[in-house]
Amino acid sequence: MRSIEGVMYQGNAPKGVDPDSIFFVQVDTDKCEACGTCEEVCGTGAIKVINDDEIRQVVDPAACMNCGQCLVNCPYGAIYEGVSYVDELFEKLKDPDTVVVSMPAPAVRYGLGECFGAPTGTYVGGKMHAALRKLGFDYIWDNEFTADVTIMEEGTELIGRVKNAGKEGTLPLPQFTSCCPGWVKFVESFHPELLPHVSTCKSPIGMLGPLAKTYGAQETGTKPKKMYTVSIMPCVAKKYEGMRPEMDDSGQRDIDATINTRELAYMIKKAGINFNSLPDEDPDPVLGESTGAATIFGTSGGVMEAALRLAYEVLSGQKLNDPDIKVVRTHEGIRAADVKVPNFGTVKVAVCSGLSNAQKLCEEVKAGKSPYHFIEIMACPGGCVNGGGQPIDPDVRASLFRSMIAKVNRRYNARKPEA
């Protein structure tokens, strides 16, 4: 095992293996102190007590949504990632016959700086692009490009559902977002009857992988078979998504490897790159340009807000004077809002953080009691910026540790026999 930014991982990603059979997060039982934090933050009950001493373990990979919230919230550092492409990626970067392409998500550039001493949430996109070039990536493309594509596709789909609601052959309302792989696996596993409500769009990285090996390859004169596409995510579940068997629309694997923010920081440090001294650089233009709407994908409510901007202008025929639709922004729980659209009426929306909250909305839709047109769901509280692959704040871990010690002491005292 090796340590990456304080989190244990082992092994490289197996090839040709069903991702539903893989433990993407695992518990080091030697480090587990039976505090129960992981079980409390798990939205599906995938982590449970496995023996009399209350040590926890992921009981079944099928029940785990791979969100990694157990990992980032464990005060003892007892949970680690079971899959890493880091060693393989280092080898590919050295290979002169391999064209290595980076595809970083919006939230990574707001988390990466923390690994190099910057305050939490500092934007370091320019230095990130420069670091990727220093590591040896041949093309610096960006997942924000396809976040914009997702907005156009998902927003257009919503408009069609709203305009044709009730007509034969029209997909049902409400429409759920489809960007978060933890949420997508959740609805597939626990509520498959709701799949017609889920947007037909792939996630931004699900779009960028095949675009890289088709349009990107064509524009750069690169043979697709020589390309090695690297998804760089704030998320553990994106590793699961990249391995899904249907991710091969380009004729080969759309996403060859997935690393997260912690692993990218590790690679930069391992390569001896002085991150803080790097000049800001832009991504390569072919698949690297984007708008501000793509950037807000990284936070809860961002996908909703971006799609509503498009839907508002198409449905109303009017320009949206203020693009900030702040009413849909949320950090945790469920936030509902009514968005008034001229010449149309009211679009009812809901934004949800966390799978336990998603469960409530799913049950409401199944019961036919949902008032909404559009529902955004993110598995992680606050969205991708708080994903399971983001840096772990030492102060947060210390605070969690202190609170868990207090909880363990209370449990011990409650069980202690009276004298």
C-alpha cells in the first residue's frame, strides 16, 4: 500500500473486470476504531459492522455507490481507495508512442491548491494546466468543454419534456440530472423504474472521452488507438463510471484512466514540480474552451442553474438579464424553487445533496406526488467540490477525531457496568 495525501490505496485498475464487482473504497480493519462515522454518512448502508468489536467493512460492492464520503469523513484514516491508475499513468507519460490527454473536471481546480498550502476553495486552474504539461500530458483538454455541451443537451431535453408533457411518446416529468455517477448507480440499483425520468445525456466526462478519440483525434491528426485519455475528477465514483462497459462509443475505451484530485497532487509532488511557482496557462483550444456556466457544475445547484439559463431563454424567447439564479443554490438537504418564465409559466425545480435525501424525492416521484419539472441530485453534500476524491482538510479531520473520541467515550461509559 502507498499513501496519497493521507489516504491509502493499493493496486492498479484491473482490465476487463465488471466494475460492479470491485471494492472502490475499502476499510483497513487494523485502523478502524469502530466510531461509526462511515456508517452514519453512507447513504445506502453499504458499510456495516462485521463482527462483535464493531469494526466496519464494505459488505457488498453492489450496495456501495462509490461516493467516497466514508473515506473523507473517517477521522482515523482507516478507509482507502481500492483502485488507482497512478502507476500506469506514470508509465504512459514516459511512453513516446502514447498520446496522453488530460480531462480535468471543474471542481478539481478549486480543490487542488489546498494540497499545496492554498486556502480551501482557491482557484488554481491556470497552474493546474501548467502542471499537467510539466507532467508530460500531450493535450490539455478540459471537462468544462463538455459541461457546456451537457447544458445544451440536458436543457434542450428538459424543454422538450416540459413542452410536450402528457403527449404520447414523451419522456416523463420530472427530469432528473445524469451527471453524478453515484446518483446514477443509486437509481439504477434501487429505483430502476425511475430510469425513464433520468436525463438521456451522458455526464460531461462521458461525452469528452469519445469526443477526444473522434473529433479531438481528427483535429490534431492523432490516431485514436494511440490516445490515452485521463479523467481527472474530484470523485471516486468517476472511476466506476469510466470502467462501465458501455463507455466505448468511440470504438475503443472512451476513458482509459481516472485519477482524482488527491492523486493528481501526489503525481505533481512525486515529479518534483514546484506547483506554486508555475505560471498560469490555458488549456488547448480544440476541446478546452468553456463558459462560466460550465464552471458552476462543481457545486450543488450548478447543473440546475446552468440548464435553467438555457431553458428560460428558449421557453420565454427573452434574454435573461441576470444569469445568476441564486434560488437554486444549496449546500445540503433539498431545496425547492419556483422559477417564473415569461410567456410560459412556472418551472418547478428541486436541488438535492446526499443520497438519503435523494431517496425521499425518488419515493415522491414513484408515488406520483412530485410537483417538479426538473430535479438535480448530487451524491456528495454540496456537490462535486466536496467529492470523495478531494483533499482532506487536516483541521476537519482533527475536529472529527476529537468529536469521535468523545462519542466513543460516551458509548463506553454507557455500557460500563455500575459499581
